[in-house]
Amino acid sequence: MLCSFTVLAELPWELAEGKWKGQSEKYRGGMMKVGMKFYATGKVHYMRSETLRFHTADDNRLWEGIWAKEPGFFGKKSCPTAPDDADSWGVVTFQFNEAYTEFEGSWDYCGEGKKFKWTGKRKAK
């Protein structure tokens, strides 16, 4: 049996708009707290130099995209496959609850495929 989903014609980025707090598993182990700001464009800023860019969302509230870190101070790339405007990147997936107040997700590093946990909750307005 094939699994299928519908990519929405109008993407629901505005449903997550606002400030969020979360936790992300670190590449080298452990967890870190992460503050995030979601925009109605599907872009999310977190940390000082990192951005998420979501490009698909389905009717089950599953968002997929990439994260990218701006070039470092020394201009060295930590991911050989990173685009010109980033020194590292990876695939990110967030699964939102029905009310868009929480998500569970994952990210990988340099497209290597190993998944690291990422969770979040919307901050009270």
C-alpha cells in the first residue's frame, strides 16, 4: 500500500506565526533551549544566525523544509554541500498539533539523514 498526502494549495504559515520556545537535540549530544519566531512567510528565525525555510505543508500539519546557518566568522564551511549563503544546513520536519500550539520534529546535519529531535510550544501572547 502506498502512503500519500495532499500538499495544500494555500500554505498555512500564518497559523504558526509568533514566538515559540523549544528544545533541540545537539549534533554532538545533549539538548539546548531554542527561542524561535515564526513568520507568515514560512520562515523561522532562531538563535542569532540560523533560519528555517519551510517549503511544503500537508493537510496533516506536517511541515518540511531546510535550516541554514549563515557563514561563520572565519568564512569556513562546516558542510561541504552547503549553499553559498550558508556554512551549514540540513533537512527539518515539524509535525504540529491541531491547534498549532505545539510541534514535534526533527532535523539533520548536512543532509546526512541522522535525525535529531526538536520540540516546541507557542509562547502565550
